[in-house]
Amino acid sequence: MKLYHQPRSRSTRVLWALEEIGAPFELHVMAREYKQTPEYRKVHPLGKSPAAIVDGGPMFESGAMVLHVADLHPAAGLIGPLNSYARAQHYQWAFFAMTELEGPAMDVARQLWKSDADPIAEIVDAARGRLQAAIGTVVDALAGGDHLVDGTFSVADILVSGVLSFVRTAGLDELSAAILPYVDAIESRPARERAYAVTA
Ligand SMILES: N[C@@H](CCC(=O)N[C@@H](CS)C(=O)NCC(=O)O)C(=O)O
């Protein structure tokens, strides 16, 4: 597999999954400008990060890539067996992370990062409300535990905690005391640290 990685972008979650597994892969570290080249557009039609070349051809969408990487290496135990309830929960949290969590987080970010106008308070407040509800769902599911599915580290933790870390570091919202131990513990995983240490 070849991963096109723009440091500090969503490709980091795919790199993290690869680092957790420890299988060989090819890394193409790219600057933001490279995404607009015709060469890169052949791999990602929207010119976004990440993209990958997998067996069979090009691929985009970071959440799908994390699931695929876990599928390619079942012995790593990052995803449950096909047809299992664990697998259903992994799908659940993957979609949840990309929609219910990342959706409102990005809505807040887009407002706060605007350089040409003030944030629209109604949009920020509404998105923060959805974000808090989603974070509350994660707190309830963890019930004080360390991981989201079957008490073991999995793709669910990569995708969900990854968005929560973004919420914290980007200053989009204050994470409640109930979720901080989970985020802190996952952030200290060596594979995650290796992925975040890659620079352009
Ligand atoms: N849903 C996509 C979103 C990809 C995305 O928006 N990536 C950002 C970086 S995190 C990007 O490349 N934006 C365009 C730009 O920076 O020019 C995914 O998860 O892969």
C-alpha cells in the first residue's frame, strides 16, 4: 500500500493504523500544494488528503482506508471478524466518528477559521450542541472503560479519539473531564506518536 500523507491532516489516522499494525507500507509525504497537481488528482479526484494506492487501484476517504488497512491485517485485531457483532460496532463507530463527531467539529472549525468574516454565532452554537451530544454518546459507551469495543483497542478508538484530539488541539471546544482520560490514554500510544511525528 502507498499512502499519500499530508502531515497534520486526516491522513494521520491512516498512518496511525499502519503504525499500529507494523506491516510494511510506502509513504509519500506531501505538502498541501501537491494536492492540486494533475498527478495527485488522478489518485484523489477532489485533491484532498489522504489518498492511497492499494491492491487494485487508487482509494480515498480516510475512514474507509483505516477500515481497509485493518481488514488487510486481521491478526492485528484492529477490527472484528466479518459478520460478528464486534465488526458491526466497528462500522457503527467509524461512521459515527466521520459524521456525528467530525461533521459538527468541522462546522465549528470552518466558522472559527474564517479569515474574511466573523463567525456566525447561530451556526457555531448549533454545531457545538451537536458535538456535545455526540461526545456524550462516547462517554456513555465508554462507561469509564478504556476502549469502545470489547475492551480492546481498535479502529473505533483510532477514528473516534482522533476527532476528539482534533477538537481539543484546534480549540474548538473544551472536552469534559469525563472524556479526557480516554483521549489522553489513547494519545500516548507509541504508534500514534510515531504517526504524528512525521513532518513534511
Ligand atoms: N472526508 C475526507 C475529507 C478529506 C479532507 O477534507 N482533507 C483535508 C485535509 S484534513 C483536505 O485535504 N482539504 C483540502 C485542502 O486542504 O486543500 C476524508 O476523511 O478523507
